Amino acid sequence: MSLTRRILLAGLAALPLSLPVSLSPALAETPASRIVSIGGGVTEIVFALGQQHRLVARDTTSTYPPEAELLPDVGYIRRLSPEGVLSVQPDLILTDEGAGPPETVELLENAGIPFREVPQGFDRAAILAKIHRVGEVLGVSAEAEALAEEVAADLDAAMAQAGAMDKRVLFIISMQGGRVMASGTGTAADGIINMVGAQNAVSEYPGYKTLTDEAITRAAPDVILMMSRNGEHTSTTEMLLANPAIATTPAGQAEAFVTMDGMYMLGFSVRTADAVRDLARALRDSGTALNQGG
Amino acid sequence: MNAPLTHAPAAAEADEHLSGRNIRLGLRGKQILDSVDFTARPGEVTAIVGPNGSGKTTLLRCLTGEIAGQCAPGSTIRMGALDVTRAEPWLLAQRRAVLAQATSLAFPFTVLEVVRLGAEGAGGAARARQALAQVDLGHYAERYYQELSGGEQQRVQLARVLAQLDAPRGHHGPRWLFLDEPVSALDIGHQLQVMEIARAFARNGGGVVAVMHDLNLTAMFAQEVVLLNQGRVLGAGAPAEVLTDRLLETAYGCRLRIGVAPRDGLFLLPQTAEQGN
Amino acid sequence: MVALPHPEAPALEHGDRRRRARQLRLVLAGVLLVTVLLSLAVGAAGTSLWQSLAAVLRGEAIPLSDSIVLWQIRAPRTLMGMGVGAALAVSGALMQGLFRNPLADPGIVGVSAGAGLGAITAIVLGAFLPLGLLTALGFYLVPLAAFLGSWLSTILLYRVATRSGRTSVAVMLLAGIALGALTGAASGVMVYIADDNQLRDLTFWGMGSLAGATWPKVLTGMAVILPALCAAPLLARGLNALSLGEAAAYHLGIRIQRVKNLAILAVAAATGAAVAMSGGIGFVGIVVPHLLRLVSGPDHRELLPNAALLGAALLLVADIISRVVIAPAELPIGIVTAILGGPFFLWILLRQRGVLDL
């Protein structure tokens, strides 16, 4: 016990002096080479910029491209463990908005590891802003500029191709216990529905809420959109049809159900143009035959 | 500490009595005890008898201090110099111990551990063992309490109560043993044994107050009997004065005859066991 | 695992298990020391406690990153694990003694429900606080709200169950169930208005974690937990007597109302602080006292200190598991304790069925 105390006391004595200066002076000069990328969209951009050799770890949502999954996983963005992050000896943390808990963020900042947030957003401009921000943080602004132009052109083309649809889309995030939790406005789902030129069937509230049966009927969606879970499309269809309210909607009657990989559809990153194309096609075709994107 | 003690080193004999005056207690508008006067002397076994619902146990709970605070104003209960209605529990615990009709136990204590709940501090273990031997359960010390029969559990509780008091007299004067139907769960052999323990406690200078259902045992062991009926004292005094045909008939509502053997049929009296000893 | 001591086992010295309990305390202290060292030595970062120790003993400076890992991460976390584990286990033992029921836990006095409601409210409505207040409170907001919530609910229950100076534990138990339902509903409302991120925070809070350990947080929490732990042994005699029932305890000279007041106060403080620091961590409060009663008897004079030691050691072990299993990420510790505690608890119940009236 006394040994432990000695080391703790020694540490305590050393800290107040050493912490504020810490490792940061060195970092300011040399570009970060041990980066932890947190957030699936951010990681995709790092890979698209060809900077993946600088990554040492990722978060749980960073599953694309498949090579990303080879990196150690430091956990969920809002529940980062300080020692877990420190263990990969990072010199930069590049993260989506909302990394936490605040204790971990503060500790890592105290340890002299810069925290760089990438702004969130669910539209074309937000995607481009993310790319610029990642490029800026990684010191590859020129490449980011080129990537952003490429992505912008791709997005414009995809959105133009999607055009406008008079389909009302209901995005259901979960149906736990038969309760339908659906997206209102201001969400990633709302963003992608707008980008493909369709209408969100629910515009009365922001965020995700549980819908009553009557609200579902009144929303009268033409298509129901969900995130896919390992290709369980049949069971999803059965689950949706089992809900009497959904069965009465146009979507239910036509079995117009579309599922798509969540990160692909809602990541708002470099793959979004493809997602827009796939989703637009799936929405147009829905009701005539079962479709699955992603 | 507002010690309701008025220390008189050479206390007169009357100062050693347990006495209640004008005890009145109502619960939810119902008068349970009505102007009860009660006196018990050290060196004696005092029995409280009476029909079900006559207030025996309530009186006992007043005398032990447990519900003394709820008595109506004007009720006084004194244990020697100690005002029972206001005494701190630990002061009372030094002077009296209480054996309830039934005691449940929450955790798996062994028999010896239960007895030691009453006997703490130095010499506690020895006192506990001695008390267990007194109730004939010395060989059960290591058993779990919950494994024993109801009668055995009751005797363990008696041992705990005896261990709490250590000796029948302390430097404050006599100690008091309160027993609420101590023998109702016991076979006749152990009934006699328990009553003998009570008598020995009294003979050694302590006081015993027992709620009794068995009038034969009462007649055998009590020097003083208090007969309650509907919350009032119907009679108090020596057994021969209180256990009379007239009073018992009034109290219990049936014709009873004292000292008369039935004309036919078997009967058995505990008195015969004592004579055989 | 641990066998129920047979009544006639020779190890029972004269039917008195206190000697065994005292030996057990030495063993537990040793185990705790080992787990503390392990907790300081084990972690994703691979920082070696031994090398750092050796360096300090040689008078050399240890690298800054090692110093941060040891001093800013593992040390407060270890202390928090000890404090939370001891608080939960001792609170469980106190509640079980007070309610005379081996299945009681601090949840009964509404601490957990209140803390949960406080935390959930802070997570969801924290954003509506004035910005100045929000930044001033910083990451203390949720723990503080959890602590306040646990206190308010305990006080409420206590007032409901106390009439003319006497607290009815039965009424408190029933009122606790009603309050649990009420706070459950209120939490439901909060969940309804929560956004996506807040929902995730709620879920994780409910699973518990020691990951947020920082010195200020741990020291603040310990300032509340330690006095409660120190007060616990004062209750041992009273709780022992209470196992015979309230009347018998009174006859033995116990001031029952004072025991109740102190026990509830200690539990509300210790559990409130523990839950505030670490979120919901289940089973420690039930499993630890139960296990100790099986091994060395229910005497609270031994049970309470032993529960503090075993609770601390157990939570550290659970925490070590939680941070190495999927390193560098970590498992919420509430999941680990539930996975360890759930089956164990069932096993106890199966063993004791029919033996003792629970």
C-alpha cells in the first residue's frame, strides 16, 4: 500500500508542472500520424482521402470500408474509455460531433491529445463541410478540395437523377414491442428523404418519436423505410404487416417496404451520392417488387 | 440524559417493587386497559391471568416499557426508582428482560449466537452457555436456530433472556423477568422445567411477571395472581384469594370449580409431577 | 464455490463464527490489496505499474503518458471502484438488516429509482439549463442530479412511512414500490422527449461504468461515502438485535428509531453517491452480504466490515474484466456484475429453497 501511495504521490507531484505543456509543442509542428477516427462518416472520408495509413484506431460505427474494421475499436462515440483511447497512443482524435463522456474528453485534452470535431449535418453542404474539415485537420486541404468537388458533382448528378417524387416516406427506426418509432424532421433520415426528392411522411415533430396507430394511418406513407439488419428482409416485412395500422397505409397495402444499410444511408459522407441513387431507385420501384439497397 | 433515577443507595423494600398505578391505555378508541393497578414484588412469581382479549399481554407490554409511552396521562409505571414510561431502552435492558409469546428470527443465526444477542461483552459466551444448559439445550449450541422445533426455539429465547439479565439481582436492585405465555408451546415436562427456572429466578432475589393461561401451573408457581377481565383488574392477591369459583366464573364465563376432581374421565395435573420429584 | 457451513462442522468454534469472520476479514483485506494492485496494473494502455514503481523507487521520472495513465486514469478509477463497491455492499447489508429480509436492497428506500430519475432528467433537460449554469456544473450535472434525486425520494418515502416518530418498514417498502412506479413513469416521459443521443446516454447510464472517474468526482463522492461507511459499524449491534424483531430489539436496549434513522441516512448517502458516480450497478448489494452470511454468519459486527472489503474487491474485479474483455473499448460494468451476479443469485435461491424461510 505504501508503495502505491509513493508512486501516486510522485505522480501527483509531477503533474501540475508537466501537464499543461505536455506533448503538444511537438504536435504543432509535425502532422499527426497516430489518429483515432471516431464516427463512421469521418472514417470514410479519411479513407477517401487516402490517409488511412495514419489511423491507429476507430470507433464502433466505423465499419466502412471493410479495411477499417481491421483497426482496434475504442468503443461507442459517447462512451469512450480514456485508457482505451490512450492505449493506442494517439496524437490526434478526429471525431464526429458529440464525443464523450466529457470526463474522457477533458482527460485526453489534459494529456495533450488534440480533439478535433467534425460538424454534423444532413444535407449536401454538410457533407462538403465535413470533407473540408477533415482535410484541414489532417493537413491535406488540397486533396480534400479535390475530393469535395468530386463528391459535390456526384451528389448533384445523383440528386438531379433522383428528381422529385410525390412519394411520402415513413422512416421507422425501431419497432420494439410493436411500437413504431419514426423519424420526424431534422434527422439524418429526414435529410436523406429530402435529398432523394421524396417527402417525409411525418413533419409534425423533430427527432424520433413513437407514433400512435392513428398517426401512422394519417401519415399515409407510400413507402416505409428502415435500416437493414443482416438481410432479414422477410422478417421485416412480416413484422411490418403484423402491425394493423401499417397494414392500412398505402405502403402496407402495396408492401412497399425498403431497407438499407444504416451507415450507408444515414452516414452523410462520401458514399451518400451512391446512397441517393440506390434509395431513389428503391423508392421508385417499391410497391411493384421488393427491393433492397446497400 | 434525563435520567428518571432517584438513587437511594439503601432503598427501602417498597422501592424495589414493580408497580403500575391507574394504567389506562386506549387503542383506536377502544379502551384496552382501564385504571389498572398492579404490584409485583421481587422474590415472587406474579402471574397475570384472564380470558383472551382481557388485556394481559397489553399490560405486560406496558410494564416492560415497550408501549408505556402510549399510556394515558396519569398512568404511572415504576420499576423500583425507575420511571418506566420515560426510561431509555438501555437502562431498562439492564434491569429487565422479556420473553415474548413467539419470536421470529430474520437470519440464519446459530443457537449460541441467538443467546449471545442477549449476552454481550466480557463473559458473555460463558453466560450464554450457562443459560443454554439451564434450559437443557447445551448440546444444541452449534445448531441453526431455524432447524429447531417451536418448543426448542422458545427455550432458546428463554436462555437468551436469562443471559441478558445475568443474575436475579444487580447493583440497582432486583432484576425483572417478563414472560408472555412462556409455556404454551411446551410439553408438560418442559413446562415444569421453565416454571422451575422462573421460580428459581425469584427465589434468588429477582422478580418474575408471567402472563399465564394454565391456571394449574399458576396455582403451583405464583405467589401473586392478577386476574384481568375486559381491561380491568377483577382480583389481585395470593392464588387462593383470586382463583376462586366466583371470580373465575365471572372472568371466563363458564362454571368452574376449584379443587374438585371430576366424577369420571381421565385428568392429569402437573402438580402430580412435582410431588413425584 | 462456497459451501454452506454444516452446523456440526468442526471449524465452527463453539458455535461462534466470529473467529472465522475475523480470519475471513484478513483474507478479504489481502484479496482487496491484490485487486487494487491489479486494477492499477491492468489496462488497455499496457503501462506497467511495476516498471513505473521501480522507476519511482530509483528516483527516476516516469514518462508523462505513464504518469497520466496511472495517476489520472487508473488511480481515481480504482478508488472509485472501491468506494462504489463498498458503498453498495454495505448499503445492501444495512437494508437487509433493517428490513429483516435478505433480499432487500437499497432500491427499497427509493434511492435507485430517485437517482435514475434525477440522472435521466439531467441528461434530457440539461440542455435547457441556462448556459452559464450548465458550464459551471459541467460533468457534475448528471451525478449531482442523481444524488439529489436519490435524497428527495428517500426523504419522501421516510416521511410517508413515519407516523408519530415511528417508522414502519412495511409501509416504507410498499411506498417504495409506489414511488418506483411513479419515477418509472416520469422516466418514461423523459425518455419520450429525449433525442437520439440522449437516449443512448440514458441506456449507458443505466448500465453503469467507472470510466468517468476523475479525481474531483471521486473525491467528492468519497467525501459522502466514507462517513456513511464509518457510521455503519455503529449500527451493527442494533441490527443484530433487530433480527429478533422490533419488540425484542427494544427489550435488548436498542433505540430502534435511532437505528432506523441512521441506517436510512447512511444508505441514502452511500448509495446516492455511488449511483451518482457510476450509474446503475446491480447485484453487488444483494450478493455480497448473502455470500458472507453463508460463510461466516449473519453477525453484523463482522458482516458490515467484511461486506465493505468484499464489495470493493468484487467491483474492482468486475471493472478489470469490463476494461480488458473488449479492449480498447470497454463493457459497461453493470453488465459484468449482472452476468456474474444473476446466475450466482439464482444458485443461492435454489440452494436455500426449503432450508430457510426467505
